[in-house]
Amino acid sequence: MSQVSPIDSVEHDSDVVFDNIGMTFGTASGVTHAVANVSGAIPEGKFVSVIGPSGCGKSTLLDMVGGLLKPTQGSVSINGESVTGPRRDTAMVFQEDSTLHWRTVLDNVAFGLEVKGLPKAERHERARRMIELVGLTGFEDHRPGQLSGGMKQRVAIARALAMEPRVLLMDEPFGALDQQTRQFIGRELLRIWEKTRNRVLFITHDIQEAVYLSDEVWVMSARPSVVKEVVTIDLPRPRPEGTHALPRFRELEDHLWALVKVEAEKTLGPGARLA
Amino acid sequence: MTVQEKTSSVQSQQRTPLVSRAALVRWVIILALVAVLEFTTRTGMISQSLMVPPSEILTRLASIVPTEQFGQDAARTLTTILVAFSIGLVLGIPLGVFLWRVPAAGRILEPFIVTGYAMPTLLFYPVLLALMGLNAGPIIVIAASMSLIPIALTTMVALNAIKPILHKLANSVSASPRQYYLKVLFPAATPLIFPGVKLGFIYAVIGTVAMEFILASQGVGFRAGFYYRELNTADMWAYIAVVIVLSVLVNSVLTWLEKRIRRDML
Ligand SMILES: Nc1ncnc2c1ncn2[C@@H]1O[C@H](COP(=O)(O)OP(=O)(O)OP(=O)(O)O)[C@@H](O)[C@H]1O
Ligand SMILES: [Mg+2]
């Protein structure tokens, strides 16, 4: 197939490698080709964002990397090992609210560490640090029912970060946040990431956010989806607040916008206007 | 923070008088009913062969409760209820989990279980008596099977109602099956299972007292039935009053527990 890009020698064992993966859902109402022939790699220490029209298979892609879904075609490998199920060195932030409503914020954030078997004192200490990072200090003993949607999402982010994963998979983690909180948490995430330099696969529909955070932005096509273009974000790091105003930032943003628009029109029909 | 504390204290300030007012009205209704009963039985509007005045029930109770026989009857009835309910829990919850885990089994077995729910299980009582003899055994079997059904059904429904994202989360952090059940499934399902457990307890009480009433050698229900057949209305009502008090007590304990669980979980 022409879309298959052969895995070349630039890729390493430590990468997250997508080898021509695809996912087809069979349901009562027929088959959905959610993802078709996605190839590529997230190199060690790189931040990759994925953008694409709604329903193109971004969450499906993430679930396959996280080992929650088995691809119907091809395979994903991390550190040279094929992904057959959830891995201990991977953490996920889901698109929907995934907080445990009977646990306090502290115990929600510590949940992943608790499952890993960390002693209480240690996991609470780590959880407290993450709670501070996501700006929820003072809410440790609250339950999710007492939090806003954006706060719950920050709990989920803190839970994933607390696990100190080598591969961090985030599905529109800032979707429920307002613009200011979004930028604040985005900067915090970058700050943490500059220190850990783990591999991040980040799904968003916010083009600015993708450019600001990433080393590469993958633009997915409408279903059946492929990675239509990989845009390298060659902005220097660290990226201070003024980064958004750089001419190069604008250029990249415009380029991505044009790519996304074509795909969105395919999904929504010609003449559809983007919000 | 402070604003939140303020609003919650305002809410609770508003809520408490409402709750106590409802409780007050409830007590007034109960006392009024008792007064009406007292009046209608004393004046003969209700025949004393059907119902004796509440004051007389009280004096009967005062002489019955201290006796050794009453102690034995009450102990027998309580242990029978507890054993039946425990069996209902121990079998009902795993059955509910099984029906949820194996949806095909759920689809096949559900009609049977619902039929079991609707069927007057007491019809099997004579058969069980013949098989097991006149002891607590047959009563436990019937009361336990009555108790098990609502527990199993609500367990299945509660587990089915858990958001798929929680399964995804447990899976993504590589939770072991044990962790999955103890840290995710049961806490998530408990508030929904609890009404079924409560119903299961009530069924255990009904099953036990009703079977004792029909035929037994001991127990509060047996004693009520015994005096009924002896046309001793006053003592029959004294034992009925014991059952009523028992049900109210158990129900309020369960309601209190349910509230606690809900508060901790929601
Ligand atoms: N479990 C499933 N069974 C059947 N079809 C599914 C399932 N999960 C997803 N799909 C289908 O696969 C396609 C991709 O879904 P996915 O959730 O990956 O999209 P997405 O890109 O994350 O969209 P959004 O941006 O709206 O979150 C959709 O058409 C969806 O209907
Ligand atoms: Mg999605």
C-alpha cells in the first residue's frame, strides 16, 4: 500500500512505533473503519500532538497505544516490544470524566500509585505534589461531586502525572477548561515535561495549543483516517509566554489550520463552516 | 472555600427544621392512629375478638417480654432472619456478579429469577418440611431464597450501570482483578446495590415470620399464629406488635446505613 511508510533507520527501539495500524469496529449497524494505515513514531523525549476532525479516530488511536484496544491491523510497539495490553510505564488521561466519585481528590490522584502498590505515605506525598502542580491545593479532601468539570479533568491529569510514566497519553485533557486555565496548565505541563522528557501523545482540537506544546503535530484525515501530514514544530524550547506572537508560530498555525479545514469539510460536507 | 462552607451550612440550617418537622408530623399521625384504635376498640366499634386496645397490648407485652419463652422465641426468629439474610447476601451478590460477567447467562436466567421473585415460594414449605423436618431449616431455605433474588438482581443492574470509563481506567493502570473488584467495581456499585440489600433483608423478615406463622415449633411468628388459632386476640396482637417494632428498628438501621454509604460515596 502506498500509504505505508517503511520504518526507516532513523527510528529507535525506544520509540513508540506505529506499524501500519488500523481499527475496524463491527457493530449491529455495520462496520466502521475508524483508523486505517497509521504509521509513524514518537521518538524518545518528543511531544507529539494529534489533531483531526471529530470522529476521525483519535481516541481510538490512543486506546490502541494504551493497550486498551487491540488493532485489527498492524501493531504498536514501545521500546521494541509489541503492545499487547496496558503497560506499567504508560499512563492515560481520558476525554471523559474518569474520576472515582467515592474517593477524595487526594486518593483519586494517588489511585494509580495505589494500584502499583506504593505505600500510603509515599503515594500521598507524590499525589500532593501533583495536586499543587495542577492548582488544586486546598481541595485534597473534596470529592469529585464537589468539583467543576475542569477541576475533575485536572484531577485526572494529576493522576496520570503522579505515575511518572515513560509514555503519557492524553485525550483532549484540557477540553473542559477555559482559555486561561488551559494556557496555565499547558505551561505547567511543559515545565514538568521539560524535566522528565517522556514521550507524550497529546490529542487536541486546539491548533494553538498543539503548536505551543509539541515537537510534531500529526494531522489526521477524515475517516478512514490516516496521518495526512506530520508538521514539525521547529520553535525553540523552552517556550516562554511570548511564543504565541512569533511569526513562525503564526505560520505554523496557519498551515495547520488549512490542513484541518480541508478534512473538516470532508466530514461535515462542503460549505460547512468551522466555529 | 469559605463561600462553599457558608452555603453548605445555610443548606443544612434550612434542612434540619424541615426534617424534624416531618418527623413531628409522622409522630402525630402515629399517635392519632393509636388513639383512634384505642377509642374504636374500647367503644366496641371494632370487635375485641379482632383487635384489642393498644393499651391492653402494652400491658400484655409488659408481662410477656420478661419471660424465658419470649427470649427463646425472639432469639430463634432473629437468628433465623440473620442466617437467611446472610445466605441471601453470600449467594446473591456472586450470582449478580455472574449474571453481569456472563451476559448470555443473564439473558437466559433472568426470566427464571424474575419468576422466582413473583412466585409464592411458601408453596414449597410443606415439601421442605417433609424433607428437613420441623426445625429452622425449611424456614431458612425459603427466607434465604426470597432474600437472594432482589440482592442478585440489583447487583447485576448496578454493575451494568457502571460507566465504561471506569473499566477503561482500571484497565489502563493495570489493576489486578482483585483490585478491579475491590477498588473500582464494588465501591462504584454499592450505592445502587444497597436498596436491593435492604429489600433482601425485608424479604428475609417476611419469609421467616410468615413460615413461622404457618407451622413451626418456636419463634415470634409461630407464637402469633398459635394465639390466633387459640382465639387469644390480645396475645396475638402483642406478638404482632413485636414484629412491627422489629421491622421498624431494622428498617431504620438500614436506612441510616444507606445514608452513610451514600454520603461517603457520592
Ligand atoms: N467501541 C466502538 N464501537 C463501534 N464504533 C466505535 C467504537 N469506538 C469508536 N467508534 C467509532 O470510531 C470512530 C472514531 O471514534 P473516536 O472516538 O476515535 O473519534 P475521535 O477522533 O476521538 O473523535 P472526537 O474528536 O469527537 O473525540 C467514530 O466513528 C466512532 O463512531
Ligand atoms: Mg475522542
